[in-house]
Amino acid sequence: MTRPSETPSPTGVLAFPDAGTPFALPDRQLGQALESLEFNAALGLVAARAAGTLGADRVRSRRPSADLVWIRDELARVAQAAQLIRTGKGVNAEAAPDIRPALDRLRVPGTMLEGPALVTVRQALAAGRLVLAELRRVAEDAPLVAQLSAPPMDRSIEPRLQSALDGDGEVQDAASPALGAARNRVRTSRERLIRRLEAMLRELGAGAEATVTVRGGRYVIPVSRDARNRPAGIVHDESASGATLFVEPTQTIELGNALRSAEVEVEREVLRVLQELTEMIRPHRDAFAASLEMCVAVDDLVARAKYSVDIDGFAPTVNSAPAPLTLWHARHPLLLAQREAADRDQPVVPFDLMLDLGDAHREGLAQRRRQGLHDVALLLERVHPGDPQVEALDGDDHALRWCGRPLRPRRPPRGRLP
């Protein structure tokens, strides 16, 4: 059985590193064993059934576990989710966006989230609301699945974010009365300025190709360098050939300043709204983290349940060691995937495995292990005679113990072997 590795980051937000759960095998041997079993490729088949990237990453981060209680609980939860799918009552997972960077930022007082980040938070809020509704719907039929529920979020947050931001994170006029009024002033000032500049172009007898344009944030008109009736004003740019100057006439400078003042007012109000929205969600940072974890956990669970249904799999019976290992009609996941890709009518031949070492066999293995450790202890005693670092054999765990610095063999006297 596998379990995901979940550790809190230094900021307190849930992280999903690749490191696995502590296991009986050393890391190197465990890695070699999983590579031989093509374990990561098999996890990839399950991860492909996840609704979102975070759920797929959670599946891929799973590693074997020896926690019998956890294994039984998790198998039972997957079995309940799979039964829901088989009966047409399956839980719908949602592809929750990764809001962990935004939640990290919310830990620092006074910080502000930009519009796109707030849209991501809004999407995560909607995903959490839908997933929570799904878990409540199946609570009676699948109580273990419903245990993944997180506390409901404040219902006032989502409508506020919805009315304040569009899909790209731009602050909408309805976000505040002051913002709508400021943007109206910008539109009015811009229209007045452009009409005045277009009138000046007509007075100069400019051709149809001459239009009002923007240079350096200021509205200007193109004027020939050699024009005798060139208006007085500020030259902001010139053409590549140098024959045309882009001039802000003196008569329109005040209109340009009024437009710029209105634009600054809009920018100031947009920042105020973004800060207000950030402060609205900051107290709920932990609730957002819990909601995100719920979405990811459900996505991970549903992906495993879907895979179980797709391969017609069912939860095995798991007993505490020592116990025999029995596999009935076992099939390698990658062989099943190859069959799906090549020919659905060609079945994968299953195999049965019954492995029961028996008490005598297990005792023989334990005896050989104790003898091996005893031989190592004798060798260490010869290499380090009287060294207090070599403690002895532990009769209960059959483990060789030593303390202090790592043992280093002493160089034997010349001409003698230890």
C-alpha cells in the first residue's frame, strides 16, 4: 500500500515533496526495488485519471507504507469511492488551482495579492465549495470518503471576488463607486483631448494618414519638421527618418494633465480595492489551505477509485506480519495498459502466487541473521580490541549496536593480520 508524503513547509502551508514515508527497507534498496517494479510508471497510470495537476502530483508522490492501520483505512476508503462509481453515484473531483504561493504571501502582514492571484483564489474557493457539496452528498453511502471534508468557507467571500474581478484579474468598475466614477472621468478627459487634437490636425491641413497617437504616455500629433505652421509645444519623439515630429501642442497640455490626473486616480483606487480584497481573505488563510487539501485529497482518492474500477480491482485483505502472501489473478498494471493501447480483445494472463514461509523457515532466517551479526561483532572486536564503542548484540532486536563516532578499522601491525 502507498501513502502520500505530506509535510508542512516552513511557511506552514501544506507541501507535497517526493520523499516517501519511512519504510522497512533503506532508501537506496527501496528505490532500486521500486525501479525494478516500474512503480513510478504504474503510478502514472493512476495519476492520468486525476482531474487536476495537484491531484496527479499527489498520486505520483505515493510511496510504500508499512503502517497496517493506515493501509486498512485507506483501502476501505478507496473501496467506498469505487463502489460509488460502480453504482453511478461517484464523487466528482475538481481541478483546484495551486494557491499555495498566494497563501504563503498572505502570511506576511501588509502584503497585497495582484488581480490574477485573487482570481486563482476565487477559483480554488469555487472548487472547494463544489467538492464539499459532493462529500456531503455521499456521506451516508461512503462515510470514510466524507471524512475528507473541510470546514465550509465564509459565503460572502466568493460573491465579492466575483463582482470585483473579471476572468483575467482586472478590477471591474463595480468593485467600488469611486473606481467607476474615476474611470468615467478618464473616458471623458480622453475624448475631450482627442477631439481637440484632431481639430488641430484639420487646421494644419494634415492628410488622412495623420492621426492622433501616444508617445511617452502623452497624446501627440505628427507634424512635418519643415512645416511653417508647426504649432508650439513639446516634442516627445520623431520618426525613424527624422522628417516627422510628434508634438504635444501647448494648447492641449492642460487637457493632457487632466487626463493623467484621472488615470492616476484610477490606479490609486485599483490598488485600494486589491488591498481591500487581500485583507478580506487574509484571516481565512488556514481555511483556504484546508479547503485546498480537501480538493487534492479527493482528487487523489477519486483517481485511485477510477483506476480500481477500470481494471476491475477490489480491496485486498491485509494481515499483520508474519502472514502468508497470497495473490489471486494478479496482473501487472503496465501490461493492462499495453493491452488497452494495443488490442482490447487480447487478455492479460493473470498469475496466482502463494508464499508461506512457515514458522520453521522464518526462524531459520532469523537464526542466520543472528549468526551473521555475531560474526560481524567478532570481527569488530578483533579490529577494535577493547573498544568501548562496540556495545554488543541486542538479544531482542538482533541488532548490532555501537555508539560515538563511526568505526574505522585500525591499521594492523606490519606483517600481521588481525
